[in-house]
Amino acid sequence: KPDEAASTFGTRFEALLKTLPEDASFVVLADIVGGSPLTTVCNILNDHGKLQDTLVLGGMNFPMALTTLMSKDSLDNSALRKSIFRSNRGHQRISDDLIRSF
């Protein structure tokens, strides 16, 4: 939500996390690497032991989001990351420091 405090967002995400199956996996998209929403989600996933298997992507744009949405259920994290790199050629250069798989 716009203008929402990081702690409030964290509380909402924590509540959502509790409703998901124990074996749920995550792909996290964020526009700003190191921003409060991204770090809040990563910290909570880490606290629950889920960050290691999460694909975290920063520098999000529409092609990245669309590729992720269309491919997330059919590709593993490594193949998904490669697909996202391919989809962003010509739109935005994404460097290895912006895309990281934990």
C-alpha cells in the first residue's frame, strides 16, 4: 500500500505467509534493490527458513514481471532467471548484482 510503514507491511506479509502451504516457494520482484519492501520480505523469508530457495529479482520492469508470471510454474529458479535475462534484452540491462538467486 502506498505510504505504508515497513513494519506494517512486514506484519501483513507475515500474516500472508502463515496462510500458505509449508512447501510454498517464492519469487520476489522489487523495483529498487535494497528498498524497504524487498529487504522486509527477504528478512521475513529468512526468519522462516525460506529465503534459500527464493528467487529474488531487483530492478523490476514490465517485461520482467510478465516473463516471471508466465514462466514461474514451468521453470526452476535457474531457468527462470535466464528467461528473465533474455526477456529484458533491449528493454533494460540487468546486471548480475541486480539479479540474485539465494
